[in-house]
Amino acid sequence: MAVSEQSRTGNRGDGFSAIPDDARPLAIEARGLVKSFDGTRAVDGVDILVPEGAIYGILGPNGAGKTTTLRMLLGIIDPDAGVRRVFGHDRPHDIGRLIGYLPEERGLYPAMKCVEAIAFMGALRGLPLRQGRKRALELLESHGLGHVANRTIRQLSKGMAQTVQLLGTLVHQPRLVVLDEPFSGLDAINQGKLETTIRTLADDGVTVIFSTHVIHHAERLCEGVAIIAGGKVPYAGSVEAARDRIPAQVRLETRAREGAWMAALPPETRRNGDFFHFPLPESGIEPLLRQLIEGDAGILSLSIERAGLHDAFVAIAGEAAARQLQADSEGAAA
Amino acid sequence: MTDLAIRPHLSALEAAWVIARRDFVAVLFSRAFLFFLLGPLFPVIVGGLAGAIGGEVQREAVSVEIGLAMSPQDNAAMIAAGKRLAPQLGSALPSLREVPEAKGDPAFDARAFMEARRGNYAAILTGTLASPQLVGTEGQLRRWQGPVGLLAGHATSAEAAAFPTVGSAVVTTSAAAERSSRIQTAQVAQMVLFLLTMLLAGMVLSNLVEEKANKIIEILAAAIPMDAVFMGKLFAMLAVSFVGIGVWGLAAYGLWSLGSDALTAASGFDIARLPAPAVGWPLFLLLGVVYFAMAYLLLGALFLTIGAMANTVREVQTLSMPVTMMQLMVFFLAAYTIKQPGSQLELAAIIFPLSSPFAMLARAAMEPQLWTHALALAWQGLGVLALVKGGAVLFRKRVMKSGGAGRAPRGGGSLGWRARRASRRVEAGQ
């Protein structure tokens, strides 16, 4: 399969960018992916571009189409329409040895020993069994699970079993790791360990793409995110750009309760006790400060808080949901 | 990153081999397989016990004992005649026993005795040797009148009748009998093939259901094409089936070696006297193995397709019932066509993939041509491939959709109120 020049780089120049000004080759390129189940459109024109070596998050509420999108990217199901390329290949199974996948619904053979389970998952990706066993033992040791190597899966705790499955995903040293809701079901300690593992993978040049509805993980880990809502992607790009979509919030505390200075506050201002909350004006804070001082507001405290990814996500997913609601209403009326 | 010596490309065959190897080892060394091997033993034991009890009951219920109510001398003469004739006539003669109630009772009324349902006699013999009188139901009289007359005649005669030795010359078969006798071989072969297929093909289904329950199927589907997964499972289960058949075959051979006479007598069926098939025994057995494999793969692929369509065990049970019934119909069709070689119906049974192995095995018993088998096997192989491909497509279409697939709930679901609030904030900020 020839890799097209267009798919080699992250600078597409087509008005859609995963991470602006990114010159790295693309690990994943999805354009206009569509998938329907039983007449319901689960994914509706999803575009995702992930450069090699990036940690990329797919964020969305439950039922938004994250898993279906990942399954299409991996070739488990085929899209009804659209283009899907992994490392430039249309058929992901052709390069299965380069990919590691941890599905949302964790599954292992309960009667299998840990070392065999990991080696088997490697064998599915082309790693010879003997080599897989050797590597499985190394991985188990390095993750503090050497003592359970010869235990069966059913003898493990849930957290341990999840770790074993993750190791099975990584045993063949893939170049692309796809994790579907990897943090779900893990306690805080194991979540931290998983974050470390993901960072280590990225440091080694591995592309990691994961879905989640827990924003904090994505905010801490990802350089790029795609937000999915109602089967569409209302936002795909860098985390920074997503945060910039929401204006910073100003929190103001004044000595004076009332006064002419209040006219200087933006109309969206909300009052909460002694505090005023409002978005940072486009003209900046200085003109407002001047008016407050001149109006003798008596500023006790003023802070500017930049919006987090969570705020951006809620805002963007909410916009999409509102549009969807509007579209449904119009459709029903028609 | 990928610095391990990974094979550059895992072909479909290699992928199927990875699945088959795991499934084969996992099934073979499971406790379930031990129970599976012992499975056929239970019907045999139950059948044996039921047969023994039934036989005993039948012996009790269907008496072939004739009560003697003649004079003591005549009774003794009849019993003696019975003993003399037994070596020649065996079971054709009834057992004879004096009726105790008739002893020393010249007024003994045999008719009243029988109608009063006393004793356990098929009939009662009264009168004299010269003029015997048999009292019993119409059926019993029809059955025993002749033998009793023979016994009475022999008891009357002063000397034993002379029985000349009858010479015999056995022929194995005749041109007219050959075809009809091979039908028996064809029927037995079809029956064995059907029982084995039905017994073993269900394993594939349970294997796939287990895989779904373990939720590992998505890992397999992500790593290798689904048809390779199905192929691997089919061949693993086929190999397991051969192990099962091997074990049962050895057990049956052992039992046969230990007591073939008893088994033949008990079953009324002597496998050693089964007529030789038209293609000869070695080739017939080989074809039997190959056709079993094909029948198994075809049915297994169909069951896998069902498994692919079903999401729960209950759905699997519901969907597999019609297939099982259809398989029965297919078997009946193939069995029916044995006696209609060359007919349109036989051709239909050969062409329809699921009945093809059965019809062709019967044909191997009846007809010596071999090229038809090569053609049929190729056709059946295509059928397996088509079913596997279809099953894989169905699986990808129907099963691999997320539980929450579909549009997000209106208002953004659980995040709705936050989304709306944040949305307002965005609008306010812009």
C-alpha cells in the first residue's frame, strides 16, 4: 500500500488540522467517517488526524460514538462512508503488528496463565509465542506483577487483570497504541501508573490514542484532542486551542456594594455573594480596571482564571447537543 | 519501537493457526472436555439399564409357558417330548409346566381358570395326547397350536422321530441382493455421520458464546480478520472432534473385543456382517472421515454465523433450534434418497451443501465412481468458505456495535445541564 504524500504530514492546509503547524507524518487519518447501526447514525462525518508520536484523546459523553470511531480506525468494522488510513494503509489489518488495542470491555481467557495470555495477545500480532512469553515475563516484572506470571487470570484482582491486558496490548511493541476508556475501573494509583505508561510510550515515539469521558486525564496527557458529540466532531485540535475557545473568567471582589462603576462590568456578569464573575473582555482587563478605580469600587481582589479543558469540553459538547436538539426539533416539525 | 523479531505479515492461515492452537489446547485440557467425552456413555448406560429392565418386564409380561392340565402320565410325556425336541427346535417350542391347581382335579375347568386370569400361562393344554385341547386367547392359539401338536405327536410316538442332517451351502451375496444389502451400509454410515456431527458441532457454538461472554472477541477482531478467527475456531473444534472420535472409537473397539457376541446378541446388529461398500472399506472409511469433516465444518460455520448474530446465550438457543431442526430435515432428505439413486431428489440432496456429505457418503456405499466425490468435496469446501465469510460479515455488522451506539441523548445526556450552562457561558463570552 503506497502512502500518499497528502497523508504523510500533519500540515494539511485544508482548513482542518489536528495540531496546528505540525509537520510530523500522520499515524491516523480519518476523514468524513460515517457509520449507521439499524438506521441510527452512530458516527456522522468524523474527521481525526493524529500525528506520529502524539498522545491524542477522543473525548465525548457516553454514546457519543467514540468506540465506534475507534473500531473503524482499527478495521474491526468498516465505515459506511469516509476515508480511514493508519500509517497510510487503508486496511489496518495489513499492519496489525504495528498496532496495539485495549478495548473498553476488558476480556481475557479466565483459565489462561498471565504469561500465556500476554504471549497469546502478542501472537495475534505476529510475535512468536516463545518470544512473547519471554517479553511477557519482562513486562510483568517491570510492572511489579512478576509474582502472578503463572497464576490464571481468574485468580487476579480486577486491577491486575486490567494491567495484564494492557501489557498484552504492548507486548509486541506497537507503534500505535489505541486505548478505549483505559482509565475506567482503575483506582487512583493505577490511573497514575497508566498515565506514566502512556507518557513513557510517547517518549519512545509511540503514538497513543485513547478515548475517555474523564477530561482531566486528557488535559494532563494529550497534545491533541477530538471532541465527539452526537456522532460528530465539533472540535479537533490542540488542547491549548480548545481551552482558548472559552474566554478567561474574571473574579472580582470590591469593597463598595453598589455604585456607578457597576456600569463598566460586562452584561454577562453574575454576582455571587461578594464576588462578581464575568468573562474577560476582549479589550483586556486594563480599561476595566481604570473604570473601576475611577468609579471608586474599592478593589479587594481580582483574579483571571484561564478556562480548563473540562470547561471547553462541556461548552463544545453542549453546543453540539443544542444543535442536535434543534435539528431533531426541526426534523420532527418538517 | 518495533525492534522485536516480529513476522512481517501474519497471513490468514497463520492467524487462523494462532486461534486454532489456543482453542484446541484450551478445550482439550478443560474439565468440560472430559465430561464431553463421557457424554455418550450416559445414554449407553441408561439405554442398557432400560433395555435390561424392559427385557425383564417383557419376559414377565409375555409368557410363553404352556400349562399342562392332562393326566400326570400325559403331562410327563409332553415334558419329555419337549426336552427331546429342544435341541432341534429351540425357541420355536414353548416351555411346558404342569398346572398345580389341575393336579388330582378331574373337574378342572381350564377355560374358567384362564378367564379368571389365574396363573401366568400363554395357554393351557387339556385332554389327552391323542386328543389334546389347547385353551387360550386367539393369538396364543394361533401361535402355539402347531408346536403343541408336534409335541403331542412326538409324545405319543413310541420312538423319537428321525431328523436327517440338512446340508448347507452359503453364498455371500447375489447380484440382486448386493444393492439392497449395501443400502444397509449406507444407512448405518449416514446415521453415524449424523450423530457425530450433531454431537460435536454444538461445541463450536458454545466456544463462540464463551468468547463473547469473556469479551475477548473484540481483541481477536482487532488483531486479525474475522474470517481467520472463524476458520481457526472451526478447525480447532474439528481437531477436538477427531480426538473425541478417536477416544470413543478406541473405547468401542475395546468393548467389542471384550464381548462382541454379547453386544451382537443384545443389539441384534452385527457390524462385522455389514455388507462391503461399493468403493471398498478402506476408501469408504477415508471418505467417511473427509465427509464428517465437511459436514462438521458446514454445520459449524452455520452455528458460528448464528453465534455472530446472537448477543446473548438465550438468543443463541433460540436461533440454533431451527438450524437443528433443519439439520434433521436434511438428514431425512439424504436418508430418503438412498433408495432413489440418480433421481432429481438425490441430486438436490447432493447439491445442497448441508445434505451433500450425507448423500455422498451413501453414494460411496452404493456406487464405485470416485470422481463425483472430488467434485462434491470441492463444492462443499466452497460452501464452508461462503458460510465463514458470511458469518464474519454478519459478525462485523451486527455484533461490533457499542452498547450506547447511536446519537447522544438529547441535551447531552448526563452532561446536559452542564453543557447547556457552559454553552451559555460561551455565548456570553463571545
